[in-house]
Amino acid sequence: MPLWKRLVITLAAMVAVSFIAGLVWQALFLAGMPSYLAGVIGGMTALPVWEFLKQNRRRVADRDDKR
């Protein structure tokens, strides 16, 4: 998978999870989520998504090599 596709997927996951966390925070505390906390949640989401996409790239490359 090209770098730009991995970046787009990772950024989309970050935004989606931060948005959902903000909605949950709003429902629980009736106040807006601090922006630094949304950033931390987005960043913590990006790490496993990026690693998953890197592993997926390796699996596809290995599978193509075996053909």
C-alpha cells in the first residue's frame, strides 16, 4: 500500500476516534472535551492503525512473493 494511502487511512481513523470520544465525553460530562485530550486520543489511535497497515503491507508483499 502506498505511503499516501496509509497516511489517509491513519488520519481518517484519528479524526473518527477523536470525534466519537468527544461525543462520549459530551454525553458523560455535559462539557466539551479539552483539545489536548482529543489530540492524545487521536495520537494513541494512530499508532496501532499505522502498525497494522505496515504489517498488512508486509503480508501482501510476502504473499505476492510466494506466487
